[in-house]
Amino acid sequence: MPDAKKTAPLVSEDPNALRWGFTSQSENWNGRFAMIGFLSAILLELFSGQGFLHFWGIL
């Protein structure tokens, strides 16, 4: 059986690759940024002694 020509895949298989559009990798990055934002809000409340909305003057 002759060897088929091997071509590179159009999409890299790296799960941490940053690509635009609706991909599973975009969900990974979205989750990571959400975790960073949530942790930032918690640290802001711990160190300032005020809630997030009070700190920014919204309430």
C-alpha cells in the first residue's frame, strides 16, 4: 500500500493555543480569565475592607 501524503493539520492540537472564534480553547481561556477576575474581586474586598461595588462607588 503506498504511503499517503501526510499533511499538517489546519488546527494545532495544543490545548493552550490562543485562537479566535468559538473553539474549546476559547472556553479554556474564558474560564482562566474568569478565575483571575473572581480572585481579584475577593482580594480587593479582603484588602480594602469594602465590597466590590462600594469600592468603585457604585453603591
